[in-house]
Amino acid sequence: MTEDRKNLMTRTLSGAVLAVAIVGSLLWSPWSFGAVLALLVAGGMYEFYTLAEKRSSRPQRVLGIAVALALFGLNAVVTRGVAGIGFESALLGALALLLLMVPVLLVCELYRKNDDPMAAVGTTLLGILYVVLPMICLFHIASAGGKGWDWNPRAALGYILIIWANDVFAYLVGRKLGRHKHFSRHSSNKSWEGFFGGVAGAVAVGLAAAWWFGGNLWAWGGLALVAAATGVLGDLTESMFKRAAAVKDSGDLMPGHGGVLDRFDAVLLSAPFVAVYLLLCRYVFDVALFC
């Protein structure tokens, strides 16, 4: 067996395991999906801080990851509600954590021997914003597809399929037809042909999801456009971080795919845009993914 074929089989197997974990947990329950996302938050934060350290920054790794997991956990409690804790208590806890986050980081920095405290605090905060907030948005997308706020995994499942379709079609079209480079400063492999191929594939999957789920074609088509356009920027953003750190992959958690940031780079930038899009559909245009 050739080395290329071994790499392809490794990549395919690890990708299949990841897909089963994500989709299976999503369909099982909000708590299983939240648990998987929490693991991804921890892994993504660890990788981001490792990249920052390669640029001679010294983020507060342990505190940053702890704050990120606490924010994500409180968000899950606020979203779904837990008996004995209460919605109001969880919401107040999340707000208090956000208010105290910067002062606590600054106080902790006083006790560290660090030549550049501003960079340390800045990269610690950026890791939290870059990784945990998009995962919170992804968790919310599964509750924002209809007129109410009940758990509806079809919305998040459709979004994930759209992101994957965008990635696959951009790769296939770019490899066959790519001639005009797109943002070569951060990624030499990206082309405009691949970009439009990815958008077309994402919209096609979005419309297929609308038909399969019995949803609104216009709402799903718009979601696919937003996810595809911003997902590409997420890929470029992560490439920018990796190039600055002079590394090929953000980690080696998933053989053939790299780390959490490598696999979920499109989600990390597109999920907030999609969440805002769904909120605008609901409250401004009175349109829902599912009628």
C-alpha cells in the first residue's frame, strides 16, 4: 500500500469517527451535543494558546480554558435549564463571570514574571472570544430554527452539512478549475473558482435540507450563503494564525485532519454570523427555517 493511500485511509477513518461523534451527539440530546462541544472548546483553546506561545506570547492557559468551559457550561444551563439551579441564577452567573473576567486576568498577571503583560492578557481574551463564543452560537443554532426555542437538531445538522459541503466542493472545484488565486498571502491553495464552487455546493445542500426537512427554501438558501461566505474567511483566519506561528497544523488530535482549529476553522467564524442571521429572520423578517 502506497503512502498516499495510507494517508487517505487514515484521513477518511478519522473523519468518519468525527462525523459520527458530532452528528450522533447532536441527534441524541442537547446534553450529549453540549458535552462534545465542551471537549472541542478545551482542545481548541489549548491549540490556540500553543500557537500564541510560538509567537513568544504567554497567555494564561489554565485560567483561559477554565473561563471558556465555565462560560460554555453556564450557556448550556441558561439555554436548556437545569432543575435545582434555575434560569435566572445561571444567567446571573454567566454575566458575573463576563464582568469579572478582565479584572481577574489583570490581577493574575500581576503575579507573573512576564515582559509583555498586554500581549498575554490580549491573547488570553482572544482565545476565549475566538473559540468559545462560536461554539455557544453553534449550540444555540439547534434551538433557533422554528418559531419557538425548543431543541431542534435539524437546524444545526443542516448548518454542519452546509459547512462540510462548502469545504468539499471548494476543494474539488478549486483542484480541477482553480486558476485565479484568492488571498494568496494567507493560503496559496485558495482560488476564486474554488470559492464560488464551494458557495454553489453549500447552497445546493441548503436547498436540499429545506426540501428534506420541509423547511423554508429562502431561509435555508440565505443561511447557506451566509455560512459559505463567512466559512471561507474562517479558513483564512486560521491560516493567518498558523502562518504567524510557522506551523502546518494547529494540532494533531485528528490524524489526517490536524487539530480542532484545523477542522472547525469555518465554524469558528461562520457560526456567529449564522446565529445573527437566524435572529434577524425571526425578529425582523418574521421568517423561520421550519414553518
